[in-house]
Amino acid sequence: MLKRTFAAAIVAGALLFTGASAANAVVYTPSVDVTAAPATVAVGGTTTITATFTDTTETSATFSVTPTTGASLSSIVRTAPSVSKPIVNGTATATFTGTTAGTYTVAVVAGEVRDTVTITVTAAGDSAALPSTGPAAALWVGAGALGLGALAVVAATARRRAAQR
């Protein structure tokens, strides 16, 4: 009985001397992540710029490209170095068109939030990848046909030797 009384007194003292904590409001800071898919296009090619927002109350985002010559951003209404797009379900998109080879930076701004993405526009024939010289399937079909031919020759030779014995 003494143990229970002592335990109850300790709990009561702890509750008495422990102050109530103040309520803390969490402050969410808005942010944006901007991507380009694909990040490299040929002259005349287009890419989609996607801005994904978190914790923003803004309803539109402004997309701007620098340098302003040699590339443009487009919306349904117009094509210009800067366009305003609505933020729907936390996402805004714009289409980038590169008309001159070079490196371009697209900045997205919505209120206090800003992020950028870099896009490379390559000249025709200025690709880092090797050009395609034909379908790879034809190469494999040819190699398979050669393998079957070699197998047929080996089988015919083995049959002749067996017939001579």
C-alpha cells in the first residue's frame, strides 16, 4: 500500500511541476522542383518543362527563358520568352522550343518560390549518341542464320563419317 501511495505522489508531483507546453504551429515553406523532359533537344525540337509545387497558395507560375533569343516558351495563346501558366493540383507545365543551338535556362517563379532548369539545344547532326545504321534485329537474324548453317555443315560431316565406317 505504501508503494502505491508513494508512486501516486510522484506522478502527482510530476504533473504539478511540469509546465504545459505551448502549442507550436508548423510553418510550411513553399517550394518548387522544375524538370525538363528531355533536357536535350535538337534545333526545332520541343521539351516539356514541369514545375511541381509543394505547400503553395499561388494559382499561376511564370516561366521565363534566358537568353531570350534562339528559344521560346509557348502556351495555347502565344509563343514568347516568358509565359504565365496556371498551377493545377500543384503542377504547372510549359513547352520549350529551341530554334538556335545553345544552352538555355528556364526559370519558374510563383510568388516567393523560384527554381531553374537548364536545357541544351543541339544543332542537326550534333548528337552525343552514335547514329543508327540499321535495325539491330537484322544483325541478330543474320548471326542466327550463320549459326544454323554451321550446325548443318557439322551434322552433314558427322553423318558422312558415320556412313563410311
